[in-house]
Amino acid sequence: MKSLRLATCLLMLLTTAAFAESGSEATFAKLKSLEGNWSGKTSEGQPVQITYRLTSGGSALMGEIQGKEDMISMFNMDGDRLLMTHYCAVGNQPRMVAVASLDGKTITFNYVDATNLLGVQPGHMDRLTITMIDSDHYTEAWDFGVKDGSKKHKLFDMQRTK
């Protein structure tokens, strides 16, 4: 009887740990589904191209925004958190941590800290919200925190290139 209770407790602990780990990892798996080429328009109607590719043995996802100022975002697990580092055209590299919506369709990355954040720069990326509409359509909503405390918002509406 004692060994049955011990086995039941152990099973419950393992199940709880599996569910705890799976949140961020499931979110990362969802992001990995973006792998490929995307085209779309910004909120101002400007064309935008984004390529996502897995790298480092599948442990990182690189997103490259192609345009007049190419920018890279790297997504990776850090223990039980999903992080993103954005290599911005203004010269700093904000890091953000992911929070997924309950339905898993929206992933919001919130500012944690930054490297190379200098006073001469106009500000830094503060938030990224990715909304997965279907396997061939998603949006990226970027918030740029300006030094005066205001925010600039840009939305990319993206379609998978086939």
C-alpha cells in the first residue's frame, strides 16, 4: 500500500513537472512553425519581407526582417523561459521574455533588459506581439519605447510565401 501511494505521488509530480515545462516549450514549438519566407505590409502600407529559419541544432529560431535596415531577432529557450533578443537598426539589443495567451495564438514578448543601450539612441523595442492567425498568416505588432516616454507602434501583416 505504501509503495502504491509513493508511485502515485511520483506520477503526479512527474505529470505536474511535464505540464510546467511544456508551456514555454510549446510556445517555442509554435514559433518554430513560422520557419520559411513571409511577405506582407507594414501598418503604413510599406512592403516587408521576413524569413524565419532554425539554427544551432534547432535550439534557436532566427527571424530576419529584410528592408532598408535589416534586423535580426533570435528566439531561444533559457531554462523554462522563452526569450527573444532583437538586434535593432538603432544599435541596441533588447531582450524580451514571452508570455503566451491561453489559446496559444498570441505570444507577447515583454522587455527585460538590453545590451548596448546608449543615451544617444532614440529608444528601444519594448514589446513584440505575434498573433498566429493560421498556418499561412500571422501578424507582428512592434512597440518602440521612445526616450520621452511615448511609444511608436508598427504592425506587420504577413502571408507565407509559397
